[in-house]
Amino acid sequence: MKRLLLLATLLAAPLAAQELTQTPVPEAQVPEAPYVTGSPTVGVQTAPAADDAKGAVLRGLDKMAGATKDLDVADGQSVGFGDLKIAVSDCRFPKDNPSSDAWAHVTVAGPSGAPLFDGWMVASSPALSALDHPRYDVWVIRCMSS
């Protein structure tokens, strides 16, 4: 056993003694940043202009019954859905393409009146900011338009 260990050590010694050759890498040449004139927002994408709507159309899902219901909720008003009380305080949509997306500030309260959700919901990404409830799902469909 000792002879085998000695033999393995002797065979590995030349590998450990070899020098690693590295080719020198030239230093990266970093160009100087050009002097930018004008507005500091040049090249920065801005959010599209948004209009306010008079309310939002939400969809509620009762997972136990498998039933959905569309809810028209005016700004400042609330509606009931099962044990939930749902209120919308603001709904906005892109000015240049009203049917493309909607953002609504939604407050959902439980039977005790304690808020279960209070925040912005986005129609195009319902999972981005969603109500976390074992029985009900609520999400924004669109803003109410005139």
C-alpha cells in the first residue's frame, strides 16, 4: 500500500512541477465617454402618456365554485364579491392605445374589513401583483372608458 502511494506521488510530481504558461492579455482600451449636450434624458425610454379612467372592469374567480364574474367598479366605489369587498381608487391606460393595457389601484378587504390586498394591478401581467387568497382570485381586465 505504501509503495502504491509512493508511486502515485512520484508520477504526479512532474505534473505539479510544470509551469503554467499564460499569454499576456492586452489591457482593455476603454474609449473616453463622449461629451453629451442637451437634456439628461437623451436615450432614456419614458413611460407612455397615460389617461385616467372613471373606473375599472375586474374579473373575480371563485375557485371553489369554478365561477367567474366581471365587476364594473367606479373610482371611489366598492363592490362585493363573495366574502370580499373590492374598491378601485384609480385606473389608467395608455393614451395612444387605450385597449392595450390598464393599471388599476385596487383594495380588497376580507369579511373583517382588514385589507387583504392594496396596490396596483396590471391587466397585461396579472401575476405581477396579485391577490393571494385561498378561495378567490381578482384581476384587472381593462379600464372603463366613455
